[in-house]
Amino acid sequence: MPTTSSTAARSEEVQEIIGRSPAWVIRMGTVVIACLVALLLLGAWVVRYPDLVEAPVTFASATPPVQLAARSSGRLQALYVRDGDLTSAGQVVAVLENTAATPDMLRLTQVAQALDTALSLPRTLARLTLPTTVRAGETQADYANLYQAISAYKVFLANRSHQAQLASLHTQIGYYNHLNAELATKRHSLNEQLALERQKDSVNHVLMGQKVIAKLDFNNNHKLYLNQQLSSSDNNASIIQNQLQQLEYQKTMATLQNEHAAQQQELLDKVRAAAKVLAGRLAGWDQQYVLRTPIAGKINFFKVWTPNQYVKTDDPIFVVVPPLHQQYARAALPVFKAGKVRAGQAALIRLDAYPFEEFGQLRGTVEKISEVALDKNYLLTIRLASLRTTTGFQVPLRTELSGTAQLVTEDRTIIQRLFGQVYGRLKR
């Protein structure tokens, strides 16, 4: 029994020692817990948890890709490009089967347009050489009319009868100028002789009054004076008649020149009218059978690879992808939470073709928000900083990319979120 009581006493002492925590352990535990709480509070204040609004986004270039479709059914007569070639705006890439020769039609198109829009048609015709034989298909008759109109104009210019008539009239006018010069010299002499005869007649008249000379002698001398006066008048009349004849020749020259100009203008009008008709018919041929690229860019074959393949009307044959020097992103922002989105806010874009876990996200900034909603969505424009993602991956330039934009409407800390209401009141 003594052994049992002593053992119990020792057990109680051991239990008292074991159940009593040392003071330094309590102090250290309090410090550690306080530090953990402080770190948690500091982390909640430092770590930011942004408020995000998601919206589907699509990338597009300023000029979207263009599909080229066949305007009529038939086989491809010629293919002028290869898949992936760079093309310029308006370049011919293919021609559908037709009865005309494509080089001839393209050449005639240039000719018709040059004649139709020429500022100086005579100068253009002087430099123009028309082919004698062409395969113009449905426009053959229109080209024949233009060819005949141009030929008639050139024959008219080659006819020198007009110049010969003008030269003859000019020569006759020159003769009359020379004759008038001779008559003017003669008039000077006749005027001097008339002055002498007038003076002599005056003296004779005085002498006859003084009975110095007989009346018969006076009459004979007076007759000489009158004859001299008549000769001078005849000479003046000849000069006037020659001047009138010169005026008639000049009038005839003006009439010939006007008639020539009118005939030339009439022939030019026929040429321009024929060129306009031909240009319209060629434009119709081009519209129906020729495929041109409306924009510059890289051409991609869609359903056709080689000539002689059959295509149907409105079948897309090619796709022209423009150079992507500029890209922008447009998002359809739902009405829900749209009031929290403002211009200047950050945007993170995850592309469907490039999983963000592997390739990262693109950074951008909200640039513009539409004022009204369409189909319960606002149109949002996002300006990209670059096409390099947050992981350093360079996204290849493509005409269209899709994904999801996460709009950072309010970048708040965890503390601000926990005490949002209080923070909101303080903020106001």
C-alpha cells in the first residue's frame, strides 16, 4: 500500500509538470500567430484582385478579306496567278471561257479608255496604232465601227485639198497686196500731177479773165485737168476694188477653215462616240468573264487550282487577304455590367486558337464604347499594345482571330473587396 500511494504522488507531480506550458512557448506562439495575421493582412492589402467583365472579341484588319466569285458558269480559260501570290488592286487573276482573245480584249480596253477620256483626242489619235485583226468576240462589230471612224478621220487629215485651196487664196491675196502697193505708188504720182494741173488750171482761169488767152485754149487746158482728175479717181477706185477682193478672199478662207474644223470635229465626235460604246461593251465583257482583285493582297485559292476547271455562277473561287499593317479588336460587350466599362481601362485577351495557359494573353486598352446597344450588346473597340503575349509569344498576323476579352473594370485589393461597402462609403 505504501508503494501505491508513493506512485500516485509521483504521477500527480509528473502530470502537473506535463500540463504546465512553459512561458517562452506561449510567448513565441503569440508572436508567430500575430506575424501570420499581419502577413495575411499585408497580403490582402497588397495583392490585387481585379474585377473582370468578359466579352467575346474578334480581330479584324482595316480592310477585310475579299472573296472572288464567278459571275457566270463555265470553265477557266486562263489562270494568271498562283496560290499565295501577292496581287495589286485591279490585277487580272483569271478569265472564264469566252469567244474573245483575252490579250486582244485587254488591249482594246486600254485603247477605248484612252480615246474616251482623252483631253486632246487629235493628239491621242496621232500616237495611236490600231491592230488590223483582233478576236473581239461579242464586241467585234463595235470595234469595227471604231476602226472605221478612226480611218475616216485619218483619211480626212491626209486629204490636202483644203490646205491647197487655202494656199491658193493666200497667194492671190498676196498678189493683190502687191498690186495695191503699186497702185498706191501710182496714186502718189497722180496726186502730184493733179496738183500741178489744178494750179495750171487756176492760172489759166485768171488769164482768161484778163483776156490773155482765148477761151478755146482755156477749155483745152481745163480738159487736161479734168482728165488728170479722172485718172486719179480711177486709180483710187482700183485700190478700193482690190481691197474688197482681198476681203472676199479672206472671207472665203475663213469659211473654208470653219467648214474644215466642223468636219474634223464631226469625225472626232464619231470616234469618241464609237470609243464610248466599245468601252461600255468591253466593261460588260470584263464584268462577266474577267476576275480582278479589288484590293491589294495575297491571293488564296479556294475551289480552283488549275485552268479548264468548271465553275458555277456565284461560286467563291479565290480569297484575297489584304496586308495586315493595322489590326484592331472589337468586342460585343453584354449590357450586364456594361456600366462599369470605361475608355482607358485595361483588357486581357485570350485567343481561341492559342490557349492562354500555353501562349499567354494579349494586352490592350479600351479605346471606344458605342453609345447605344445593338442586340443587347455594346460595340467595344480595343487598342492592342502589340501582338506579343504575356509569355513572349508573337501571334502571327492573320485576317481574323477570335477569343475572349477580360476587361479590368476595377483593380481592387482583397481588403478593398472584403470591406467593399465601407470602402465605397469612404470613397464617396
